[in-house]
Amino acid sequence: MPNWGQVLTEIQAQDAKLANGSKSAVDIVRRKYLKKLHKKTGRNVIAYYSGWLSNPSAFGIDVNDEDKAAFMMAIHGLDKSKGLDLILHTPGGGIAAAESLVDYLRRIFGCDIRAIVPHLAMSAGTMIACTCKSIIMGKQSNLGPIDPQLGGLPAAAVKKEIERAIKEISESPERLQFWQFVLQKYSPTFVGQCEQAVTMAEEFVRKRLLDNMLSDAENAAETADKIVNGLSDVDDNKSHSRHIHIDKCEELGLKIEKLEDDQDFQEAVLTVHHCFMHSLGVSGAAFIKVPS
């Protein structure tokens, strides 16, 4: 399978053949390699890609409710009995949108969904990956923390700050003046929204871990709590953009399949990834299925 540079050369050569511009060279090449991946696995493949790395200001780069319509279009005509390999490359987005999208996919494919993360599946992308029966990652792959962000602020950190304020004021009333100054930036409604968002994210991931990835695991509830706590802990992760590597994912208890264990499969996945990264240099989002 070709590498990043060879894929680019193939796209450029294909583009030279399409003098009238009636077709997209990028699309022709990426569909070619998606079909090779499908032939390798015998499973349905949907590539769910965002172009936030190359075009962070583009519209619709997050997980949102409009994506379900694209999934409906992609799933139409597929043999549902072949399961689904969902290739994820996303910065995340809305929790409610991710929850609804997962509910839809599970109604179609049941629990027979694998997440493939060639590079990054962050935030709500990590949540989606956690609902699958397994997550396929390489040495270069990363998930991210699942703590929700509201108004650009980490909801879990706001919740912890409020809890710290209550504790310090209770123990040392003279701290009230300091905390009044700090907490005046938060409205009671916003604090309540932060608490609800944190609860919603944690409950969603825990429930879906237990009914799929951990359904046959010993001490499933304990493992689910460890995973949720590890992905949510703002003190440990330090930043919502923290990249969580494959060894940490395994340590938390996620069911990880190593991309490197099957060289042909690894090359097929990474070639597809290279195709999409080239295409996203032009547009902000891409959404392709195989078989088409």
C-alpha cells in the first residue's frame, strides 16, 4: 500500500487524467483504497472525518446533529449483517449529538461496530469509540478526555472549583471574600449546566461500555468506572486537548486491538487515512462509505 507521499502522487496523476474536471481525483483514489480495506475485512466501512487540523475555522467540523443525515445516506443499501468498521478522525462536538448518533448506529448494526482510530478521536469522538465493541489503534493513535466544554470552559473544572470553594469556606469562613471575587464570574444556571453536562457524559459512556465492550468482562462495572474516571479526570489529564496514547487506553481497561498486529490491515487503514488527509486540505469535512 502507498504511503502519504505516494498517495499524493497518485492523486496528482489521476487529476492530470481528468482534464475536464468532471470527477474528483481525490474521491476516485480514496474510494479505491476504501474498497481495498473493505475487501480485506469483509465488513462495511464508513469513514467519519473532520478537517479541523488543516482548516480549524471551517463550518461543521464538529460532531453535530446534521451528521446523522449523512450517516443515513451512507448506511442505505448496506448489508447490515456484515457489521460496521467506523473510521474516526474528529475533534469531538456535542454530547447529545454523539449520543443520538450512537443510538442510531446501534439500532442498525447492533453491537457489531468497531472503531478504527488512525490518528485522533477526541472528546465526543472518544465517547463514540467507547460505545463500540473494540477500538483499533496504532502507535500513533490517540483518544482524548471526555470532560464536556461549555462556553469554552471545562465543565468538570468549574464543578471542582465550586466544590473547592464550598469546602474552603466551610473550613475557613475568612476565605469567603476571596471566593466571592472568584465565583462571581459564574451564574447559578451555568454552574447547574456544568454539573448536568458532566453527569450526562459520564452516564452515557458508562452505560454504553457496559452494554457492549464490557458486556462479557469480569468486574465490568468496576472497569467501566475506571475508564470513565480516567477519561474524565481533569486533575490527571490537565487539559481537554490531552492526547491519550494506546498504552494508557489499555491500562484504563478499554478493549484495544493493535493496528500493527496485522500488517496488511495496518497498511490498508493508513492508506485510507492518507487519502482523507489529502482531501481535507481542500474541504472541511468528508463522509464516505464502502461498499458504495
